[in-house]
Amino acid sequence: MFDAILRRILPGPARPDNPETRRRCGLLAGIAGIVLNLLLFAGKLCAGLLTGAISVTADAFNNLSDAAGSVVTLAGFTLAGQRADEQHPFGHGRMEYLAGLAVSLLILLVGVELGRGSMEKILHPQDTEITVLTAAILAVSVLVKLWMGQFNAALSRRTGSAALKASALDARTDALATSAVLAGLLIARFTGWKLDGWLGLAVAAFILRAGWSAAKDTMDPLLGTQPDPSEVADIESLILSHPQVLGIHDLVIHDYGPGRRMMSVHAEVPAHSALVDIHAVIDHIERELGARFGLEAVIHLDPVDEGDPRTARLAVLALALAREIDPAATVHDLRCSGDEVAFDVVVPYEVALADNQVRAALEEKLRAREPGCRPVIGVDRSHVL
């Protein structure tokens, strides 16, 4: 249902990397969040003052903080949609991630405050009253929050936005928190049991867990993470579909925000290829990567001497020796020049040895098998799965 509505509001193809689509989705989420949360704040505050239920009043201020979170979301998407400029040549797309992180921190703050208030209720239980009006306001609030959760989730699916995903999660946790408040008041009304503190504590734990999960989802792209393995496989397949490319390594993808990703990779090509011809092939591959994956690609050429038996033999030997250190190790860029044997070895981050220890171990192994050679070894850590 939500996807059908959004197709009417946001006509055109659902391209997650389209800045205008993302800006409009952020605008919709921000305005809806501000208006609805302010209305819920006003209704719950009145109900809390009428009944004297601290839990209802606290839930009202939770909605006020959600309205502030919607302001952050709105500002984040607006700033993220700005064009690149002299001070920010890679654009402002990461502002969207920062907005998601801010919303996540608000979720965590709500969880902490709800937990603190719940502990006070457990230690010092208070009598509360619930009226039909209060129950109706809280029930409507749960329905509105569930609607907001579904609405923001639909926007997140359309854009792939971590910020909107965090907003959807926030709305759903709010629905759960309000349900707990309502349940506690009803239980107290009909049984006399004062369980609202314990219910609030359970909900606070859930909210804190959800907030941490949302924060991690937004922090990961800011810190840099492994690219999607399936996308890496597709990229490798595209590059290697060109017969002039013998192999690739050191593939790195930099995320500067939705729709702004850059990629670098080393491509092995025959050493005796005509430079002009192989340059034209590489340019074509870079354009293909941009059209298919939305990546600004830079490909570095590594010449490989396929016809030299000594180079081929030493490449096999170096790989075998590297895999004695770790079975997942790989070797590339092996070159021979007189008694010098130069190559790079890639080992996983899980290998406990420091880079200089890996280098020293390989040099010792290679000299034992090839007396008189001068190893020149570079050590990298794998960037992709």
C-alpha cells in the first residue's frame, strides 16, 4: 500500500542513488514526523496532566524528542542533497549518515531515560488513574506510530537510506513503549498490581538494543566497511570479461554518501601490450563500471610477463610460501630483475603477525628455496571478502 502511494507522490523510476528522489523522500519523512509527533506530544501531555500518570507524561516528551529527530532527518537530507563545491569536492552525501546517527542517539537517549524512570517507579510505585480518554489517546498513538514505522520503512526501501531505516525503527519502538505504558495502566486499574515500572524497564532494554543496532548501521558507512561480496563478484566478472585483463587485485570502494562512490583496482595486463590499445580498453571498462554500478572507477595497470618461465615458476613458489602463513593469502605483481624478486602479498586482517613479521618470514622462506635472490616484498591486508 505504501509503495503504491509513494509511486504517485514520487513518480519516475525508483533509483536509490537519485539525489532528488532521496531529497523528496527525506522531506516527506521529516514533515510527517514533525507534524504527527507534535500532535502526539500535545495529546499525551494533556492526558498525563489529567491522570497524574508520570509514564504518560514521559511518553509525551518522548514524542517531543521524536519531533526533534524529524527536524534532524529533514536537515540531513536537505544538506546531503547539496552539490559538490570547492570545500567539499566529494559532495555532502554523508550528511545523511550523520542524520541517521543523530536519530539513533536520540533512540538511545530515550531508552536511557525510560530505564531511569522505570527504576524510580519500581522503587517508588505510585497510584495512577486511567480514563477512557487517556486509553483512547494512547491507543491512537500506538496506531499512528505503527503507521509512521511502515511509512518510513517504505521510504527506506525506495532509497536504501539508513537514516530512514533508523526513523522507521524509532517509530516502532515508540509504539512498543506506548503499548507498555497503556498495559501498565490497565493492569493497575483492574488488578491493583503496579507493573508499569517493570514493563517500562523491559521496553527500555529493547529500545537500547534497537538504538545500538541503528547507530551501528549508520556508523559503519562513515567508518568504512567491506563492500557487498555479491557486488564485488559482479565487478570482478565485468572486468575479467575483457580478455585483455588477466586478473585484478586491491579492489577498494570508497563511500562518500548515496550516489557518490569511488573505486580503485589494479588490473593485470600482458606486459607487451600496446600501451594505446590497452589504455582504450581500460577507459571502456571504467565507463562500464560507472554505468552499471554508479562507481567512479580508477584502474591501475600492472604489466605481467606471461612468457618468462622463471617469473611463472617464482609466482607459483611465492604463492605456496605465502599460504604457509595463511591459506587465504594471495600474491600479485611478481617481477624479476636480475637477482631481485619483487611482489606483493595480501593476507587477511585476522593474521596475527604484523606486516614486518609477514615480510621477514616470507623473505626467509624464499631465500631458503632460492639462494642468492633478493626479495622485495610488499604486504597488504585484504580489502574484500
